[in-house]
Amino acid sequence: MLKLCPFVKVALSTVLFTMLVCQNPAFAWNKAGHMVSGAIACLSFLLRMNKKLSITENY
């Protein structure tokens, strides 16, 4: 077993605890979140393509 000084043990346990606590918002990402972000990305893409097409149609 690896022997660590008390400061390192406290630091490591604090980092691990923080990582576990901070990942909770990631659990909220579900199908609805994917659908919303996909719709936003699709709309953004279509608007960009529409602008590019309207610019190139004039030439």
C-alpha cells in the first residue's frame, strides 16, 4: 500500500469529492436536452447556408 502524508490524503480526497459533486449537472442531460441542442444547431446551420446560398445566387 502506498503511504502518503496526511496533506496529500486530504488533497486527493478533496479533489475526488469535488469531481463527484461537480458532475451531477451532467446527469441532467437527457433526450430533451439533446433534442433542443440539435434543433438550435440545425437552425443555425440552415440560416448560415441560406445566407451563403443567397449571396452566391446573385453571381
